Amino acid sequence: MKIDIVTLFPEMFSGVLNHSIIKRAIEKGAVEVRLVNFRDYSLDPHQKVDDTPYGGGNGMVLTCQPIFDCVDAIRTEDSQVVLLTPDGVPYRSEKAYELSKVKHLILICGHYEGFDERIRTICDQEISIGDYVLTGGEIPAMVLVDSITRLLPGVIAEDSHLNDSFNDRLLDYPTYTKPSVYRGMKVPDVLLSGDHKKIEQYRQEMRYNRTVERRPDLIEK
């Protein structure tokens, strides 16, 4: 899989891409991540990429030309262009699985007050990671790269993500490790029993109970 991140601040991604599972996935060739600064595509003598909004208002708006030309240069017939924006479709586990099947993702990171509305016309999807506003699309892009990369074949054990929270609309079950008793808190006896059938039953019950308690909206859906 190939992911191109279209951004004004490629240096923000150095920590995310150079550590832990994502770094190992890149080294194994499971994913290729490229950072593309769309300022490099600006035709302005000073590489300007934003301007004041028509109709007045606060802040600056990203202009069409640099982003259009950037996407035109890197897009292929296998590409899916995703615009990261607060008014996009809410990002869910199902969408992460869907995007993990795409051969080439182009993630556009907005910034400043917003982007020219016409930029939406070159995008296949618009995604939001939550009902709040960030200073730019870089952090949402990191979220997508992390959540998608771990689903790629050979990156982590398949069982690890099949049992994740939100799969089957249920949260994950509680987990424990040694010691079996810590500050008076004891690991549930069933997990120490060695009876794998009972352990599986316990875990499924806990997934359901925890979801009912913490996220009843998932059960209702």
C-alpha cells in the first residue's frame, strides 16, 4: 500500500513514522508513506498557498491551484483522495478496514481558516475524526495512517485487530497480566482457570456488558 500525505508541515510526521509498528511496517515494505508539501506546487513567486476569504471574515483560506496541481501530479488510477475536514463523514473502524484495501491513498491536510470549497471536487471522500476543530489536518492524517497500517497483512497478528474495540459494534474485553493480585485487586478467577471455553464466554460477556455500560449507542445501532 502507498499513502501520500499532502501537507504544509511534513516535519510534523517524523515522530509518528519513525517509531513502533508504523516504522516496522515501512521497513518491511507493507506500506510506503510519502510526505508531499503542496507549497512546492505553488505558482506564486513567494510560494503563497492561501488568501483572504471572499465576503470577508477571519483567517486565511487555502487556494485551489497548489492543491489541484499537487493532486494532479501524484494521482493514479488506483488512487483514493481523502480530504480531512471537520464536516466529513465520522471515521469508524469499518472505514479503516475499507481504506486498508485501497492501493494508493492521498490524504489532504487542510490548515488555517479552511480551504477553498472547490477543492472538494477533486476528492473521493471527506473524513472527520471527531466533532471538534483542530489547527490542521495533520493529526487526523496521523490517525488514519496508524489505524490503517496496523490492518495491513503481516503488520500485526490478525487476531489482534479482529478482536479490537468497535469490531462487531462492541468494545474490547478487559485484559490483565502478572501479578494476579496487586494492591488487593485480583484477576478474575476464570482467567486463571485454564478453561479456554469459559474464558472465551467470559470475554464475550464482558464485551457486551462494557458496551452497554459505556457506549449504549453502539448497541442501539
